[in-house]
Amino acid sequence: MHDEQEEREAEREVGGVERQTAGESDERETTRKSSVAYAAGLTIFFSVLSFMGVGWVLDRWLDTSWIMVAGIVLGAVVGFYEFIRIISKIK
């Protein structure tokens, strides 16, 4: 029984490099795709949050009330642009 397991492990190793089984390869690909999608979603969130923060600071500094709204809109535009750019990498 122990010899069979060693045999299977030896079959998976080729030239000191482990071969991936189909299941492992699919799992890694799924993990890669989900991490790219997660990063794309966070990009939208942090773009809007960052531009909104800059707009809020400028509103306080310049005593206005419209720059934060412009920051939210600009952050959404930049965030969606980056979202589409990142998602296009998923094949």
C-alpha cells in the first residue's frame, strides 16, 4: 500500500518538477480568476472612496459643496475603467 502511494508520487514528478493533475490545474485557474474579480471589485470601491475623500478635503479647504460630488463621479468613472481593464484579463 505504501509502495503504491510512492509510485503515484514518483509518476507525478518529472525532472524534479511536479506535474499538476487536471483537478489541481482547474482549481488554480478558478482561484486566479476569482482573485482577479475580487481585485476588480475592490478597485471600484477604493477609487470612489479615494476621489470622494479628496473632494471632501477640497470642499473643506475651499469652502465649497460640489467638489465631493464631482470626486464621487470621477472616482466611479476611473473605477469602472480600471474594473473593465482588469476583468478583460480573465479568459
